Amino acid sequence: MSRLIVVSNRVNPPSGKGEESVGGLAMALAAALREYSGLWFGWSGKTTPEFNGQLAMQKVDGVTVATVDLEEIDVDEYYNGYANKTLWPLFHYRTDLAAYDRAYGEGYERVNIRFAETLRPLIERDDLIWIHDYHLIPMARELRKLGVKNRIGFFLHVPWPAHQVFTTLPGHRLLVQALFDYDLVGFQTVEYRQAFEEYVLAEAGGAQTSPGHLKAFGRKLQVGAFPIGIDAADFARMLRSPRARRMRDLMAACTVFRHLIVGVDRLDYSKGLEERFIGFERLLAGHPDIRREVLMLQIAPVSREGVEAYQEIRGRLDALSGRINGEFADIDWAPFRYVNKNYRRDELAGIYGAARVGLVTPLRDGMNLVAKEFVASQNPEDPGVLILSRFAGAARQLDQALLVNPNSPEEVAEALKQALAMELPERIRRWRALFDNVQREDVTAWRDAYVAALAGTEQRRTALAS
């Protein structure tokens, strides 16, 4: 079996003990690497006065990791700049927030070159290289320049926007051209793959040589949809842990005679938090009879504090949460709790399990693993109801959720009312269909489908005759 090298912006492997507040990508990649020999390479999250390419190697719960420190200017221009001020808003259709700065682009190119040069000595002849997400789109191009002939795959965890949106990016053609140095490019959904294909055909003068195969820039490229899942078996184990049970009991005690509505999202403008808060406010305003019967808990850990747009949304959410409680709370109760802190995964499992409603309403999301974790946490005999944005990639799989347009607070409020009133037989029927998908299309299925496709792709490094 070929060795697998996973490359991502950050390397944050979980210990397998449920102690970390790591994201879904970290959990998925760690699960993949435990199955294959190899390593996980990327940024340590630390800075150094001067980049020297020195690697730190360690083994964490069966996962070998290799990390490198970056300079402060790299973090500013590559990470906070091009990745999170330019590409992230663009890929989430927020062109109004996208910042275009030449220094950001230069930093992005510089860090991808540094990553490639640092990784190159670790690559062996038969390794499969799997590069992840929008931070590292040019990395295959840089590895090819260094003589790497291995099969290299790329997986985009965020949406790929419509080509009319993507063309607002200065230098968009060069970024897409860099993707043609990969052998396989994977997307979360068929819709995202089709959006990429439309760009190649309409903007790059490319052609579709067969389903899932494109030709452009003198190269051929295989593309596919590979929806990511959760480690369902590991999550089931966490649900039985003492900490998960204690958290579930704590939440049940806090909501005696009340139904818990829960949302868990990184603090980000793409998550639809403002619209969600207003939707809950509309529910309380329109249905005075249920005000004392519900408690909404929104967990939103702060992220990317160095980016101005994130500072602004935090202020708006603080004001909204205060407005809701100021309007509807009484001296002995409040309808809304808004918390800006991380929780362990086993604690979140307990919170999900105590909830009557999971409210997952991003304005745009590549997949959204919180939706799948909520489903996996439910009591089969008395499951909660998932309300899910139709613009999350997960909506294509979890179609038995209550699907909503997250831009409409009225639609969110109506879905909340429907979920709270839903009878047990319908809740069980919907949950069974959702849980079947979460178990069947889990992280193992995602990993195996992608790696098999990458290992099976033909070598395409020879330029095609025109």
C-alpha cells in the first residue's frame, strides 16, 4: 500500500480522548491517517522571527505529524490576508467583504513555495499526496517545479462559487490553472464540482473529455464529489463517556419543562448567526405561549480575531443577544444563552443529546459536520429535530431535516415552531433516515472513496498535444 501524506494549513491532531475542541477537518484527517502509514504536514500555528524550514516531528495517538513555523508577515499576508480576507469571503459569496491586496497574494505564493520546499525531502517515490483546502491551492504547482512526479490530490472543504462570482477575483485564471497540476480535485458536492466545471468551460476555454475529466491549460484533470462525514463509531463511543453523560444531565436539569434549541458554530459571518438570532426572536415575538417552554443555546467560539470582519460580527451578535433577552426575559428566566468559548467534543455530544432542536443555518457551507454530529447524538427513542440550511453541503445528504432558507428569519421561525410541535412518530421517522446516512457515508467512506480515486488516476504530467 502506498504511503499517504496529508498536507493542510494547520496540523492539529486529536488525541482520541475527546479532550480537544478541534474542528471537523482535523478529526476527519486524523481518522484517515490512522488507516494509512504516512504523515500529516503543515503549519504549527507558531511564528518564528525568520523562516528556516526546520521541521518538528512527533507522533500523536498513532498519527505522525511534521510541522513548520512561519514568520509573522507570513501569517499576516498568507493566512489572515489572502486566505481569510480574500478567498474565504469570495468562496462564501461575500464579495462585499473580499479584500484584494497585492501583498496578500505575494504572501500566499511565498508560503506555498516554502511549504513545498520543506515537504519535498520527506516525499518518497510511491507516496500519495493529499492536499487540503483553499490555503494551499498552488502547492502542487510548486511541488511539480521541484520535480515531484507523485500523484497529488486536492480536496476543497469550502464551496466552489459560481464562475460569475469567482471571476471577481484578480488573477482567478492563474489560481484555476494551478489546480491543473493536481491529478484529482475533489469537492464536497456535485453542485460545487459543476460550478468548477462551468468555470473551466466558460472562462478557461477548457473541455470536458468525459464525465469527471477536464482538459485545459495543456493538462488533463479528474474531478469528483466526495462528501465528507464524521467518525460515527468514535462519536458513538464518546456519547457513552462520563463527561458526555454529565453534560447531557446538566443540560436536562437546566431545561426542566423547557425544550432546548442548540446551535454550535465557529464565530463567522458565513454561519448565518445574525439571521438565526433574529429568527429565534421572531419565534418568541409571534408565539407568546411558548416563550417559557424554550431555551436557545448558541455556542460560537471566537476565531480569526485579527480580521476586522470578525470583530464587527462579534459586536453585532453581542447586541442582538442582549436585545433578545432584554425584550423577552423575566426575573426568573431568560430565553437565550450565547457563549463564546470552546467545548470538548465529548461535552458537545452531551449537549446535542439533550437538545430537542439542532439549529444549523449557515448562509453557505461546504458541508457542515455539526449537523451530522447532532444526528449521531440523538436518543433513538426520543430524537430531536434537525433544522438545516438548504445552502449547506450536508443538505444534499440530510434531506429529512427541516430545510430552510437561512436568509429568511420568518422561515427559520416557522421551522422552529414546526420542530417544537413535531410528534414523536415523525421525529423518529426523520431521524432514522438521517442517522442511516450519517452511518453509511461516514469519514471512512469519504476517505476510502477519495484515496481510491487518487490511487487509480493515471499519471497526467505529460502536456497534451494541442
